[in-house]
Amino acid sequence: MVTTATKLGVSAVIWAAFACIILAQTPRTPGPTVPGPTERQLPVPKGGENIVINPTTAECKAGWRPGLRWTREEFEAFCRQFEISK
């Protein structure tokens, strides 16, 4: 027959194990806040500035025309870079 002392002892061991498990949990450390050498941050416009979005493949194939949001030089540079990055 199991005595009361044995039951209390087993119960204390179980509660101690639970306490160790709970106390062993540590919060995750936050990741790096500064971009590493391989990461590239996108430019963030300052107040009043517009974001420049590069031309699409279809726009590059169609070519530059007046009325686009880029100058001819910017458009050609973006499309040339786009072709290189493929």
C-alpha cells in the first residue's frame, strides 16, 4: 500500500519538474536590427517625395515615350539593369 508520505513526495517531485520546465523557457531574442552585408534596404521617401517604381517588362519592351514618369535616361538605365538582373 502507498503511504501518504510517498504520495506527497511524488507530488513534490512532479511539481518541481513542472517548475523547472516553466522556468527554463526563455523569450526569443530579437533578430538583428541593422541590415547585414547581404541585405539591401529599399529607399524610403522623405515627406513630400514620390516613390519611383521601376518600369515593368512590358513597358521596357514597348520602349520609352513622352509622358512616362521617367526621363529617357532613367528609363533606359532601369530597363538595362532589369535585363542584367534576370
